[in-house]
Amino acid sequence: MLTTKINKVGKVLICGMKGVGKTALLEQLIYGNINVDSEIHSTIEDIYVASVDTGRGTRETLRIYDTAGLQGKAQLARHYLYFPDGYVLVYDPSDPSSLDMLADIKIDIDKNKEKKEVPIIVLANMRARSRKESSVLPSQQLNSVESILNRANTWCSRERIKHYTVNAMERPSLYEPFITLCARLHPPPTKTSFPQFRQVMQKTQKSDV
């Protein structure tokens, strides 16, 4: 049986407005135990650990920090802007103010990333809406959601960050975003010339004999 090597842990912060479903997303991603009847309590701070198969023959580990949802003009605590290796920003596409808050969070991240590249992904969480439920929403509400999603796409394109539409009730919708983020946090090792260098040294030693 082939065993896979587990590499270093990537520290990821998930954040956004209060009530956008961050904890439900993580519970579904890690445990697959969320449904429309699940009761989710407000988060103060929690940590999840995920072992992710990026398709490169190794499993990578993510330590995901779930933060309390922000309200009003609240900002991320300062320490959340220094230690993460990557960020997951979540919004509710039926609430435009939750998308607006992500722009402020992104500005704070950029100010404090100390010139290092910090991967960021944005998740539009459709939350408890199943495809069947979405199909019977009033057309005006559907148009509003579509408009917010389009605005998010435009903003993410301008900021050069990945944007995904997911649903906390549909676990498979969460795989691609987190696999992509994990792959960015754990790039494959670059090839070095050390094996060739070793061969050159061996040939040199033989010629000296």
C-alpha cells in the first residue's frame, strides 16, 4: 500500500461578516455533517485541521482558524493580519453589505502582509439554499443575487483573487476552493542541480586517484 508524506502545516484564516455561514462551511468540509436542520452557534474562535489531497501524491495539512463574524465597522484583530499563510473570505450573495466588508478586510490584509505573497480566495456562500429552493425564489431576488455575484466577480478579477460560488449544504462544492488554496500554500519543490553536482564530484575524485 502506498503511503503519502504529510508536509508542513499551512495556517489559514476564514473570516467575513457575522452570519454568512463560515462555521457551517468548515463543519461540512471537515466532517460532512451539516444539513438544513443543523444548529450552528456563533463562533468566538475555533481551529479546524484538514488533511488535503492535492493530487500530487502527498497530503497537505491546513490548520484553519475560524473567527467570530464581524459586525458594523468592526475590523479583524491585529494578530489575524500577521500569522496566516492564506485567507478565505466569505460573503452571502443575498447581502451586498457582506461583500462590501470583504473589500475592507482585503485592504487591511494588503497593508500588513509585509511584502510576502498571501493567497486569498473568496467564497460566495449560498448557504441553506438548495438548487430546488433557489429555482423558486422570486425573480427579483434572484436578479439581486446574480447582480451581487457579478459585482464580486469583477472585484475579484481586479484584485487577482479566486472567486467561488459554494453551498454549505453541498460538500462537493467546497473541494475545489480548498484544494486550490492548499496547492498554492504548498507549491511543489523546485528541481535543483545537486544530484548532477554530486556526480561531478564523484568523477573528480576518481580522476584524482
